[in-house]
Amino acid sequence: MSAVEQDDYQRLRLLSYNIQTGVDTSKYRHYLTQGWKHVLPHRERQLNLDRIASMIKPYDIVGLQEVDSGSLRTGFVDQTEYLAHCAQFPFWFEQINRKIGKLAQHSNGLLCRVKPTSVNEYKLPGLPGRGVIVSNFGGENGLSICIMHLALGRRARLRQIQFVSELISSQRHAVVMGDMNCSCESDELQLLEKNTNLRQSGCRSGTFPSWRPMRRIDHILVSDSLLVENARVLDYPMSDHLPIGIDILIPKELELAA
């Protein structure tokens, strides 16, 4: 794209990351030998959050999965709020999907430098504990961004994809991102593309497990009305997933602020 053409667009840098509540897993056996880190507070978690905050700082909109909204295991630190503060994001939102007393609060998170005109949260079909955040930027013809974490089971994922498809089917400009627990070639993503104007933004590299990324289960899908540049998986193994990022180019006539 030429410099003249670039002038007709505004760039947004997007990132999606399942941070596993700040737990650094680097071997399969750590799920067993370091399982206590998922239920008890520890100093390494806070150090990992600080590293993650530094990594996400250059981005405009960040979607987070497996953040904790402030429970015993995080020392009652709301991780979405903490990352927003450390990385200087003026706007943030969280969706608590599974609350286990004072022990854990599994959540999705949204961080953004552009003020959303609206943010809505929805519980996904299937067993409790899964959700999607839908944030809208601009007016009627603005941009919609969905952040979600899908189920482990295929049948539940298909129902959840159908639900999300219906949420955004009327949106001309949309982005869907998150931990979808399914591959690029899966029936689930094929259904999402069939029901919407979304397309995948890159599938060459794996995202899970972070220490040997053989599976691509984290995705960012983008409407065909938006241009995509620099789709990438970041070599940043501070979780059991790797983060994924893209740049999208939005026509300047699409006002992001209402």
C-alpha cells in the first residue's frame, strides 16, 4: 500500500492473550507440580503481570482471557485493572465468568486507548463459565470488537459460535478474538466465517503450548471491510499460551469516537 493510500486509513494495533492469571507454565508437568500456583498467591505472578504490562503497552486494544478479577490467589489484585494502570490504558472492562468464592474469579478483560461508545457482556451457551465481551466504537457504522473464551468441548463451541455469529451478523466492521480452543480448519471457525463477513488473519504459527507451540487455538478474525497487516504470534511465553497481534487499517471515514 502506498503512502498516499495509507493516508486514507487509521491504524489500530490489536492483541489477544490468554494470560493464565499470570502463571508462567513452561512444561506439561508444571500443570501438576506447580498446580498450587493456580490457587495460592505467589510473587512470580506479580512479576509476570509486570512483564505482560510492558509487552502490551504499544497496543491500542487488548483482549485478555483467564484474568482474575481479584481473589485470594492474586492477593486480591484485580488483574485487568492492574494491567490497565501499569500499561496506561485509560479505558478497561472485565467480565467475571466463573466465581469460586474468594478463591478465584475467572474473567475476560478489555483494555483500550479509544473510548468505547458501549460495552456489553454475554454469557455463552453451555456450562457456566464462558463469556464474550462486545465493545462498540463510533456510531451506527462503527467498529465492533468481541473478546471471548470458548469451551473445551466441540459441541458446546459450535453453539457458542452460533450465538456470537448472531450477535455480530449485522455489523459491517467487526473483529472477533480470543482463546477459541479450536484450530483454523475446525468446523467452528468455518461456521463463524460462513455466518459472518469475518475472515481469519493468519494461521501459520501455533500458540499452544507456549513452550512448544504446535496448535493454533488463539485467533483474531476480521471483517473483509478492514485491511490487515503484520498478523503475528509473539514469542512471549509468560503463560501456557502465546499472545497474538495484528494491525488493522480502518477507513478514516469510519469514526471510532461517537
